[in-house]
Amino acid sequence: MNRTLLIIFLALLGIYGISKLAGGRKTRSFKAELVRVDTTDVDRIVIQAPGEPEFTLTLQDGGKWYVTNGKVSAPALRSVVTPLLATLTEIRAQRVAAKSPERWKDYQVDSTQGTRIRVYDGNRLLEDLVVGKFNFDPQLQSATAYVRLGEAPEVYAVDGFVAMNLAQDFDSFRKKTITKLDRNALTRIACQGEPAWELRRDSTRWLLDGEPADSTAVARYLSSITTVSGHEFADDFDPNVAGTPEKVLRITRKDSQPEVVIECWRDTTREKPFVIHSSLNPDAFFTSDSSGVFKRLFLPEWVTSEEGSVPN
């Protein structure tokens, strides 16, 4: 009897071991990358975000990426393209969330809600995926996103923080620089327009229109203008039609660095009526309201204190 029990026990133990081994293999296989692509082969990425025109990232000669939506073409930020490519090799399934196209809408991976990403080597399609709904759990500090591959019916739950690099819109890839300055290299800042003013640094101090300036006000202004980025592009703006800018900021730097010129037009047909252009980013125009970038650049304390208000 004891021998019989031993045989039964060993048989059950064997069955348990096989099931665990099979389960372990299944788990390891399930954790494999959903997208398998050699990013060195990728030279074109087509992205269709919900409600927006399709746009394309293209790797051109010299290793530079460009982004275009058919109307606007611009150099693409490598700092955004590189994480996108890296994510293609890092994204892994946590679980299968759904197994039928009828559930795509629930996870926002259908054709109207998801962001579709197609990856190419020349004309050869390497991968096709749709990134949909994001969920964030504040208690666990974790995020989940949902992805489907091509026309396969399954929807996969993936790490949301990883997938965030995939769900980018057109403007995310564009350079938004207006200023990027070393404040210690600045020697002169002159504003043309109404009112006009000039800051000039002599050997020991800053002068405002030839008189000693308030050092605290100058320090605050310089801190506010050294790194300025635009937020909303004004792609439909035509400076040739708009004519002469209302204000021009000329920034002179030492060591023969090129002068930085920032122009501002007022377009009252826009919700944000100021249009700003920088020589550091010649292909871009940005909109601003009276309290945004416009104020930081063109309305330092010595102007607003004299005028008593900010123009709308």
C-alpha cells in the first residue's frame, strides 16, 4: 500500500512539474517583444494620430531625420525620434486584454481613436501597430497602455510609461526654440518698436538707455529670456503679407557670435494675437497671448511699470 501511494505521489509530482515548466515557458514567451525590428533598418515612420493629418518621419542622407505632414516640412528633433525608435524594441506585453475586433473601441485601438504607427525600410513595411488608451494608477504609480498589431484581433496591455514615447503628434517632433542663450555672453539687447529701449553692458554694470539700470530687474529679465520655447506654431502665417514687425528684439553677444533677432507681429484675427519669429529657428513662427512668450521677451519690468498695463 505504501508503495502504491509512493507511485501515485511521484506521478502527481511529475504532472505538477510538467505543468509548471509549461507555464513557465508560456510566461517567458508571452513577455517577448511585441514588435521585432532592427532599428538600424528603419528609414521611414508614418504616424496617424486621431483627428490629425498623417505625418511622416524620414531619415535622409547625413543621418538627419525630417518630419512632414504634406504642408510643413522641418528637421525632426533627434531627442524625440531616438526614444521612439528605442521603444519599438522595448515594448512588451503584460497580458492579453481582448481577443476580438469588437473590443477595439473599448481600448481605443480602433481606426478613429488609436495612433497608428507604420515602420518602413524603404517601401518594405517592417511593423504596423496601433497605440490606444492610457490608464494611470496613482496609488501604484503605474501606467498601462493598450496596443494592437496590424489587423490581428488581439489587444495587449503594455507598460504605459514605455508606450508614451509612441503616441506623439506632429508638433512633438519639431524644434520649438526661440532663444537659447548664455546670459554671461550677452552685451546688448535693444528693442525696436513702441516703446523702444536699449540695455547695454559696460565693464561693470548694465545701462538702460544710457543710465544705470536696476540690477535686480535686469537680472530677472535676463533669466527669463535665456531659454525660451514656443508652444503653438503659426504655420499659416506669412511675414510677406503681414509686413513690418511691430517689435524687433536684437540681442548682441560677445566673441563674434551672430546677433539673435526676434521679430513680433500683431495679428488681431488670431485668438493669440502675437506672432513671434527667431533667427535661431528660422523656419518656425509661434503664437502668443499678452501674458506668454510675448511678455517675457518684449515687456520687461521697466516697460510695464511705465505703461501700467500689458497690451492685449
